[in-house]
Amino acid sequence: MKQSSSNRIELTDRVFLYSPAGGWGRDVVAAGLLKALSSRHRSVTFFQPLCRQQEGPLRLLAAAAGALQLEAGKPEEHEGVREEVYYANEALSRREIVTKFYDSPAVKKADFALVLGSNHSKVAHPSKMTTDAALSADLQCPVLISVSGEGRSAQEVAESIKACARTVQEKGSKILGAFVSPSPEGIEEQVRIELVDLSIPVWFIGHVEEKGGVKQKALTCFRACRAGMDEEELFRALSRPFTAPVTPACFQYSLLRRASEKKKTIVLPEGAEERVLRAANYVLSHDAADIILLGEEGYIKRRAANIDLAFISKAKILSMEDEELKAKLEEEMKKILPLRDEEVAELIKDPSYFGTMLVKSGMADGMVSGAVHPTAQTVRPALKIIRTKPGVPIVSGSMLMCMEDHVDIYADVAIVPNPTPSQLALIASQTCKTAKMVGIDPVVGFLSYSTLGSGKGKDVEMVEEAVEDFKASSPKAPFVGPIQFDAACSPQVARLKAPGNSVAGQVTAYICPDLDSGNILYKAVERMGGATAIGPILQGLCKPVNDLSRGSTMWDIVNTIAITALTCEEEDDE
């Protein structure tokens, strides 16, 4: 089962069955879909992101899989999280659901996955409808809708389908078709007329008695769906192009998955800090990187044991009091910095310098620090010891911005206060490289208060010069500028302000004219736009070193470790 970390990958190996009220009619469709899918795919499985104790639908689908001679797997391979857990901590649970889906042995082995929405009461629950729509986007699933026609007119059935479609589309997913189950007789033509603007197929499943054992129920569902479902029409719908949304939960999982493919070694100088330990434990549990912790081994192990961090045993713990290691790092530091012996001996006592020297010496591929130290304490050693790449005069900082259904990157948000035109062009080039390494297709927008000549002034001229420099150095990269933020991000605004420009409205890499605007922009979008900000990511160093905010959460640290591991790729590729 594939995952897309880019906004432009089409996935056709899964579908989400979404229902505003759940119930037996939806379950009939689920069993029928499983049978239809098994006729076209060698192996098919099912998964329910939100579960309750002893769910009837999962038992029905397990029985259906058995009747179809599909490999069912263990019950837990088909379950996400319990509803009570989800609503207690939604953000964490969404990450956990994505992880469980992609890590499920049943899903990994399957050619196609049927994802089942929540079991609601017989009355539609708006908040749970929104939750299911969000989960369909997290799992990058196009959607089939199932609504009940029991006791409803054709207009009421059509309005229910339209409401579902709006909710799903608002979260970034796509509607492929709809079922009415159970369906009263004689409403088919009118429902299709009411839904003509949606341009989707609609199937009508007759009433099915819920009786007999679970296997008998499955066989009854098969017969009912065979009578009401046109399988050729179904598979045409499932093959429709679908551009997968990339939600924060989806993207953050993709960072770990991609990092695990590289398996780099990351040093964490603040090894005794609880947030760092928890993050290291999570990264190690997903085999996303090898971890070096700096600190006293006995203390770190005791602290990890006290908070049940079982995977810390996989970390390498290095003591800064190890005389042999200290001597080795001091000798190497003397070759880099023109310092006296006593000055070097003093610097190596600093965890950031110690960790930076581990990276410089090749014992680690990258470093993450700053959970308990100021930014300067992380960045200064990196600039002095690791230094910038050949021909790269500056370091810049980018920020990944996880929106509801896609991910953008902003720069510079951290380092260069007032870049020159050539520096701004270089920041754009650095940001493009970072974007590609984390799975974003970079489409560059040079931000300004002017859109393609609508305004004049020295600030606009500076951006125009930067655009020309970037065009000369990166002739194949898609870009636009100078451009205002609204014209860069909105296709509708772009048609008015930059008519005929194919890049305007499609920007994914936003290059800010100075540090003031970059820092303000990302914080405004994070706070007011509901985005999840990941970073900053330092760009331009020979080896990756990244700084944390002292207010970083465990998840911030996990993300930064994964990004640091991923940005080690560049050295391998060059």
C-alpha cells in the first residue's frame, strides 16, 4: 500500500466508505464492496479508523472475507483507535490512525483497502461526519457515500448525499459515487436528476433483512449488492483520477517513513531532557533513525525506565566525560579552529560543541538541539565547525507549513535579516532543495507587495533582481514573482491579478523578501490559519544541524529528527 507525500500523486488502491448515520444499510454496502473488489484484485483487506468495542461491521467484514477466501489477518490489523481515545486527543489519534493503517500487516500485503467510516447512531451526527471526512483525507482515500433511503423522499436522499459530498470535499477528498441502502422503490430516476451537478454514479440497494448468523448475513449482502450494483460502473468510478490530499498527520507519518529508508544517525546533545527522550523513543520505535544521546548512561536509562520508554535501549549513549572520546574530538577541533588547548577543552564541555564535533567527525550524520538551550548555542558551533557548503555564502531557515490538505514551505524565516537580491535567489534555491528532500514539489513564488509590476519601489526592484538571478541559476524551476501572497496561493485571485500566468495560484515555496515578513507570515498562518509549522530547517550547511524552540513538544522534536535525517540525503546525492 503506497503513501503519497507529494500533492501531485494519484492513488487508486483504496476507497473510504462514508456514511452520515452508519447502520445496517451501510454494512450491506461494505460487504458487497468487499466481494466486488475481490473479483478484480488478488488481495483485498478492510480497515476501520474509529472503532468501538466488539464492532458488528468488522465481524461482518471478517465473515465476508472468509466467505471470499481472503486472508483476513488478526482483528487488530483492521482497527485504528477507540472512539473515546480519539475524542480525548484528536491530533495525536489522527497520527496514530495513519501509522496503524500503513503499518498494518493486512494493509501492507493488500492490493486494495476498503476503509470503513465510523458507526454512528441512526441520526446523522455533524461532528462525526466531519471527523470521518478528515480521516478519509488523512488516509488519502477517495470516497464512496452510503446513505439510507428508509422513509425518505428522493429529494431528501439527494440532499443527504449533497451534504456528505460538501463535507468530504471541504476536507480535501473526492467523491467517486454514492449508494442508497436501503432504497425504497421508484426513487432512482429522481435522485439521479437531483444529483446531476455532482456527476457521480448512484447505486440503489434494496432492503435486506438483518437475520441469521454473521456468515449468512454476509452472503445475503453479496446477493443484494449484486442486484443493485453495476460492477463495471463501480470500477470505472474507482479508476477516476484522484489527487491525494496531504494532511498534517499524513505528512508527518511520511517524514518518518522516508527517514526510515535512509536510516541516518542523529545526535541529540540534550539526552537527559524528558521531551527529547520521548521523541528519541518514538523515532527508535519506528526505526526511522539511529540515535546518539549525550549524557550519563545510568541516569538516562533510569529516567527512561521510569517513564516506560522501552526503545531507548536501542540508542547509543555517549558520556561527555569519556576521556578517550574527548581527546579525539579536541584534536579534530584544533584542526578546524585557531584556538589554544585550554580554549578547546572549555568548548568541548558544551553539549552543542560536543555534538557538532560528532557530526563533523562522521560519528553522526546530523544533530538536533535547542530544547533547553538558546538558538545561538546550536547555530554558532555549526557555523564555526561544520560551515557552509562550497560556494554557498549563507545559511537560511525554512519552515514547513502543513495546511489542512497540502504542505507548503516558507523561507527565510530564521536567519538572514535583509537579504540582497543574490542572497534571496540563493535562499530560493536552497528552499527548493529542502522541499524536494521532504517530498514537496517546489513551485517558487517571490513575495512582494507588487504582483508582476503592479507596484513600484526599491523593495519591488530588489525582488525583481532576485527573480532574474534565480531564473539564471535555476532555469528549469517553475517560479513567479514579484507576487502578492493572495495571488501566489489562490487560483481565483491569480486569474484576476496575474491572468495567463500558469504558476500564479499554484505556489508551494514562498520566498519572503526579508526576515521580518518571513517570520510574521509563518506565525500568522500558523496561528490564524490553523497550520502546523515544522521547523525551522537550517539550509546551506555541509551537514544538517537543526534548532528546536525551547517550547518544543515531543512531536516537534520527532519531526525535526526526521527532517534532519532526510536532509542528509543531499550529501549522498551530490
